[in-house]
Amino acid sequence: MRDDSKLRDSTKKWEDETVAKTIKRFPEREESFKTISGLPLKRLYTPSDLKDLNYEKDLGFPGQYPFTRGVQPTGYRGRFWTMRQYSGFATARETNQRFHFLLEQGQTGLSIAFDLPTQIGYDSDDQLAQGEVGKVGVAIDTLADMEVLFEGIPLDKVSTSMTINAPASVLLAMYIVVAEKQGVSMDKLRGTIQNDILKEYVARGTYIFPPTPSMRLITDIFKFCSQNMPLWNTISISGYHIREAGSTAVQEVAFTLADGIAYVQAAIDVGLDIDEFASRLSFFFGSHSDFLEEISKFRAARRLWARIMRERFKAKDDNSCKMRFHTQTAGCTLTAQQPDNNVVRVALQALQAVLGGTQSLHTNSRDEALSLPTEESVQIALRTQQIIAHESGVGDTVDPLAGSFYIESLTNAIEAKAMEYIQKIDDMGGASVAIERGFIQREIHDAAYQFQKSVDETKRIVVGVNKFTVEEEPQFDYLRVNPKAEKEQLTELKKIRTKRDDNQVKHALKVLRDAAESDTNLMPSIIEAVKVYATLGEICGVLREIFGEYRAPDIL
């Protein structure tokens, strides 16, 4: 039995004698050390900080509840995480070329960025889309674009992630039909649609419909995929955008899991059994700058979700309790100043994600604070992951930092603070109510303000921005989106409108309207509309008429 009193006495003696002498000669940098989330940091962590830790209850073994040490029993010893580079710009043809380049470089999964009109359900020839076509992602108007996007890429051989939310059902339908044309059945498809609308209301803004019909679309996807696509992740509950909006690590965990609770409850409310769909839920986190806090964050989130699923929702299947997540290095930490420094930032952030047990990873490119990345930059970003995988040795043992007095203490602290937030949101009536009241938005706003204030006051150093600056001239050959892309997209869309059978389109849209006005699952009618080349805008237009559009409240 450990003698904590003896250890406490020894620690105090060390502080009074050894530390005091050192500080007298070499004062510490500041009076108060904190993580980026504001959690206070002690000078030293010892076994006394973990006196209440129960190994089997709080950590357990990898692949076993509560999954603190990871969801896979052998970690990365069987296979590495999926290496994805987020890609999409201009037309489907140009993005397809980038996909092939990345696959040739050893990427193991595709991750698609869509342009802004696609994200909010408008066709490229809509007046509101003018000037935005193909700028921040690829333009997808009809099934024809999706066919070109995956030309030469067998969909039973790759895992595809699509960052799409409000019109997620339409893009998923297009993917299903493209696979069908390749001879690949739905049950063979692997991948993820983000499909997380709650964080759009909070942090990102690419919403279309109000919360209630949006939740219906999400649960329709849950039900359809549980019956037809057992390998497909039906949602990627996203903390990444919450973090990019300025939240702390604690808030990222808390607000992401609060959204997850809302989705699970919505699915249960429409009659789905927890163990029928929960194993296909996935998560998406950012990997920010505080190396050890981020590793602890991933571990805390995994354990907290397992406990929520087991204790709150009474999940019986261990697979329902596993938090599987994708990670992206933090875009908000990239700097336009001295952009080569971003290579180092991304390498550290990628290593954090791996040490935290991520299932897939996107590494940002050095030039993304200035433009979409060039091929050279994405190759460096991908090589970063490959070096970590094949040269660093960190994947050779499972959860190698477990048992660190500091890591375990910080894991506990993040979980406890996140749970306090979740309880507060529960008391309000859940995530949707907290969003409607502006609570989550204000908390993120306040955290973002405090972080920026600390940078402006040089209490937090950003190398090359507020310290270690140099006079510099831009040196990169930045990627410039093909200026003819919009014109080319409009030409192709016009061809499709001319060639398709308009009567079939009208009939398919009527069937969709009837389904939307009833409680019928919408996925089958959306798939049929996609097959006859109804456009994204036409499908979303029908749903807009039935569901209405969301208008954000003034909460600040």
C-alpha cells in the first residue's frame, strides 16, 4: 500500500530545499503556468496526484471499456491510422487529378472539400453562387460531377470522407449511385459523411434548414445506413470547427459530446435501438498547439463518451461505446508569416493525434494560411504522417504515454471540466436549447477573445507573429484556382440540364416532396432524384419549400 503522507513530505522537502535554491538563482518564467484551456499546471506531478485512480475502472486495457487507452487492442501494430489529405477545388475533373496524385503518393483515404454553394445547397448557376464556384472546394451540382470526381477510383477499395452537412443526404445519395454504376453495392462502401448540423449553428454557418427538419434528415440517414450500409460512418460529430472558432480543449470535448448526446437521443426518439446505430457514430477533433493537453484531451473524450453511452444510454454492445475519431491539425494555428514554420507546427500536432490514438488523420499544408495547398505542400504534409508512422516508432506500442502522472492527471481534469459543461447544458434542456439561447456560442466567443488577448499582450508567444519576426517577401508559388473553372462548371451543368429527361426529374422531385410532407424516410426518394440527374439545388429547393430556412439569432 502506497504511503502518500511520506511522499507528500518528501515532495515538500524537495520544494523547500532543492527547488527554492534553484528559483532563487534562476526564477521561473511566470507566476502562473496554465494550459491553453486555462487549466493550472503544477511544477511536478507525482503518484499523489493519482491516488484515486483505479487502473481497470479508469484506464483499462486497449480495446476494452472505457477505452481510455484506445479502441484497438493492438493500437497501430496491425495497421496505421488512415492517412487522409483534405482535397477539393475548382471542378470535379481537377479534383479527381489531385485525388490520383495523393493516392499515388501513398494516401490511404480520400477526404473531400466542397465549395460554398455546394455546402449550402445551391447550384453553380444560381445567382447566389456567382464568384464562389470551386473556390474553397469542388463544385458538385449533379450525379455527373460525382461520376467525374471518382473516375478511375474503385469505391470498394478506398475509404471516403465527405465534409458536408446540410445537404449530406444528397451527396451521400450521389456517392451511392456512383458506386452502383461501378458495380459496388452499398454494403461494401466505407467512409464518413460529416452530417453534423448542430455545430453549423454554433461555429461554422453552412446550414440550410431549421434544427427540427435537419435532425430528421440526420436520423433518416442513421436508419437508412443501419439497414443498408453497415461499414459507413453516418455522422462525424465535429469538435474541429468548434475549436477553430476559438474554443478551449475542454469546451471542444464538452460541446462536441453534448451534440453527440443530442443526436443519439434524437435517434432513440424515432425508434432506433442504441446498439443498432451507435457503432457507426464517429467524431472529428482538432489537434491544437498544447502538446500534452491535446493528447490528454483525446483520451478524456474517449473515456467520457464510453461512460455516457454505457451509463446514460444503457448501451450493451461495447462497440456502441467506442469513440472512433478523425483528427485534423489546427488550421487556426497556421501563420501567413514565415509559413515554413507551419511544417513544424503540423508535425507536432500530427504526433499528438497519433499519441492520442486517432483512427485517421489529415495534416494541413504549410501554405494554407495563404491559399489552397500546392501539390508540393500536400506531399510534405502527407510525408509528415508517413515519417511518424514508419520512422518515429511511436506506433509500436499502445498508448505509450499512459501512466504518466501528468498525462493521467490532465486527462482526469479535462474529463471533469467537460462533464461540468455537459451537466449545465443538460440542465438547460440539451444542446439544441443551449444553441438557441446562444450559450455555447458565447462561451466560444469569450474563449477566443481571451486567447487572442493573450497573444496581443505577448503572454502567449506565436513564433514569427508576435516574437522572432523577420522582414520577408512571399516566396511560394501559391495555388491559384483555375479562373475558368466557374465558366467550365456552368457549361457542363447546362449540358446536363439539356440532356436529361425533364419529366423524370419532375416526377422524382414530386415523390421527394410527398415524402418530405410525410414521415417517410427521405433517403430512397433522394437517391431516385439523383439517378435522373436532378441537381443539388433542385433537391434542396424542394426541401427548402417544405422545411423553411434557418435564420441565426442575434446572441452577442
